Amino acid sequence: MKKTMFLIGLAFITIFYLSGSFAMAKPRPRPEPTGEPQVIQVVKLTKAPVLDGEVSDWSSVPGNKIKVNPAFIGDEKARYGEGEVLLKVGYLGENVYFLAQWKDSTLNNTHKNFIWDETQKRYRAGKDREDRFIFKFHMSGKYSTSKLAGWASVSDVWHWKAYRSNEAGLAHDKSHIVSNVKIAKSKKHIDQNGKEIWLSRPSDKGDPLYQSKRYTEKVKDVMPKYIVNPSATGSIADVKVKGVWKNGLWTLEIARKLDTGDHQSDVVFKPGASVKGAVAVFDGVGDWHHSVSDTLLFKFQ
């Protein structure tokens, strides 16, 4: 009798666990926001700001407070959590300029450093992750701030990385391509409706911004995994940046041409026109554990 009751109880627990009721809830994408997007006025400047991490030359440009929240509900690894980004945007001549500031109590400007293991006589990967910031701009298809919305789309993405790109004075210029059918160099994901989608994140054409390195013998206790390319060229190097962390605050300045000429992978900005977009903050975490804004509408004067 006891054995029978034990087996019944074990079967009940197994079914309960497999049904997901007992397991920890899996993070799910934030629901698509409703209503009109927040408008970001892109003003015509009288003088181009210098990319130096100082903000005095932005004093006449109106600021926009952007709320960001974890991209996935229930994601305990999204360390930035709920926060705010100050954003200013302007253009002059053939260039557009962005200023973004956000609070961050810790500076994370190394990424996956190798740490020497004296026992095994080899390097092992560290857990350090750099701070990052993303601008994402709509190019085609139905726009969403989430890659898992299930909508086929192409977006221009400027991926600033505190070590791997900031050291070169650039943001990693790339694309996010979401497709409902399998495409080249893509990974399959399940969207928020339970359907299959394919995501490709190709870099723009040009020289790699960084390359990974391996060490066959000890050099120092800690060695960088990535070697930054200080002189990358091509479309991948279109987005010039300067990121400075000071007193718990990141200041990021960006400059890019309104029209780079690469219409396949770069968004085109035009005076008098508007472009949908979003921003995201990564506080020393992996790819999916970020905080993201709702849709923004960059409106050029």
C-alpha cells in the first residue's frame, strides 16, 4: 500500500513539474506597447558637438527622458532593471549626432577576459561582461522593439560596447533581420506566439572591429580574449562614438552621416522625415538580459 501511494505521489509530482506549474516561470517578452510612440525631436544644430564625453556643447538641445524596462518579464538577470536614459539628438550638414546618458554604479569595460588557472596550467574564460548600449532603427517590415514579436522586419543596429568597440571609437554597425522563413546565417527562435522565426544579425561590410585570441602558455594572470582593431574601415565603421564613465554615469556621444550611401544595411535620415527606433541598456550582462525602451519616433525638423 505504501509503495502504491509513493508511486502515485511520484507520478503526480512528475506531471506537475512537466506541466510547468512547479518549474520556475520562463521569462517572456514584454507585451508590445499600445498608443503613440514617444516623439524625439531631432533639432537642427548651429554647431557640431565634439565627441569627447563632455556635454557643455549640448546645452541648447532639448533633452528627452526615456524609460527602459527589462526586455523579458521575470528576467532576474536583467541587472539594469527599470531605469531612465537621457537622450538628445541633433543634425548639422551631412551628419546626425546623439547624446545618451544613463546611471550605472559599476564600470564594466572588460569582456570575457582569460584568467590563468595554475592547477590546470591553462587559461579559462572569465565571467566579466562589458557594459553596452544599442540604438535600433526601423528600415523595413513591421517594426517592434522585440526580436520575438514575430513580425518580419529589418532594422539598422548600432551596438556600442564599452570594450570591444569603444576602444576603437566606434559602435558595431550591424543589422537585425527577422524572418518567418529560414534565411542564411540565421538562428531559429520561438516568438511570443509560439511560432518559429529566424533571426540573423550580420555585421555591415568592412574590417572586423575585434578578433578573439588564444594563448598556449601563460603571459599574465589575466589576458584579454578580444583584441580591438583600432583602424577598422568600411560600412561597419560608419558610427563614430565616444563613451565615458564617470561618477556612476555613462555619457555616450555618437556621430554618423545622415545618408551613408549603404542603403542595404544603413538607415537613411532626412530632414523633415521621421524614423521609428528604440534604445537598450546592458549592465555587464549577456545578449538577452537587457533593458529596452518602448518604440520611439525620431522626428527630424
